[in-house]
Amino acid sequence: MGKQTLTSLCELPPSAKLVFKVLEYSGAHTQKEIVQRSRLSARTVRSALENLTEVGAVREEVYIPDARQRLYRLDDTRDWEQVNCLEEAPV
């Protein structure tokens, strides 16, 4: 079976949403910095970044001080304030 394709930020797991919020509030970070800020495991952060990249929420760039690492930042071409994943639950 193939990997499920995610099409929306709202479909992401909670760990990916947390990584999104870390990047939204504190700007661009390396994976190691995201692990420290989010307190998630490196493996979980790596998976979250893959999911966020898949939906087009995150861009990956070369980290100039150490080219072996990557810098992750939110895609600044989109208005993330317009994304609302909280829908009212049926009563």
C-alpha cells in the first residue's frame, strides 16, 4: 500500500501542526532547533516536516552556517492566518 496523500494543513497529525506553530511563531529553524523547541523526537519532527512539505506549507533551504543541515521555514507566499482547522463539532 502507498503512503496516504495529504492535501490540507487541516489533515495533518498533531505533531505536524505543532511544528507548523513553532515555525509560525519563531521563524525559520533547523530540524535540530525544531526538536529543541517542540520537545518532539527527531524522528517525529522529520516526519512532520515531510508532511508539511507535502502540503506546501514548508520550504526547505540550505543552512548557510552548516551546509549539511537544512533550514525550514513556512511558505511565505500563502496567508496562513486564513487557515482555520477548527470546525464546530455537531451537537
